[in-house]
Amino acid sequence: MPQLDRGDKYVFGWSRVSEVGRIAIPAEAMDEYGLKEHDKVIVMSGSRRSGGFAVTTPRLLSGSPLSAALQRFPRLRTFQMPQARVVRVEGRSFCWTSIDEEGYITLPEETLREYEILPGARLLTVRGSGLALGFALMGPLVDEALTHAGIEVLE
């Protein structure tokens, strides 16, 4: 996993969004965040600065301010609402999906649009605060990563 100079952030690689919305979660990130195939995960909008989204679980969010937001929408927290349907909670977009047996999530085009992502986009997978794995679309960290030719691209 490369460490970028800007802010000493660690990145796992690039994940390209397929035409059908399939997005790889790097194996190293799966291990670090305790994610497994067939896990149900929460997808929440990224920061204004980086765009994209972050992938997390109710367990990872436990005790954080974001956990309180999920408490206000229990059908999301318990995965009882339709998969990939976006809801807004306290200014953030949330949905849920599952990790498939190959370590991918899939978000339909209408869900990707809610996160301002198009098929074909490259998302930088970034170690977050420990609460969520980031998939950054833009910003200084993405700009820095573009100068590092050796970062793996997962299709």
C-alpha cells in the first residue's frame, strides 16, 4: 500500500467503476476493515473535498457521531430498506449494498449518480479514520495519487 506525501495518507489503489457499477474493494482494505464476502455494508457520501463515498458497517461506526445519524434511520442500519436506495440523513447520502464473493460492491447507475459518479470513473481507495474505507473521486489526494504511476488499478 503506497503512502502519499500529502498528509501521509495511505492508499490501497484505484478502483475503476465498471459499466454496470461494479467496484472492487482491495483485499488489503477488506482485511484492515474486517470486511468479508457477503457482508452488508453502508455506503455514505464522501466529503465535499474528496467526493465519492465511503464504505463502512454499523460495527465500525459504533460510538461515532455518524452512528447517531444511522440511529435515526433504523431501516438503513438494519438493512431492511431496498438495497442501493439512497436516503439523506443529516446532509449525507446513505445506502447499503453487499460485498460479493470476489470482493466487489455493485451500485446501479441511479445510485452512482446520487454520489456524482459515472461508470468508468477511477476512485482512489484511501485508508480513512478507521470508521470507513474511502473511495475518493477528486481533491488534493487524488491529484497527488495521479503523480504516482505505480498505484495498482483494480478493474
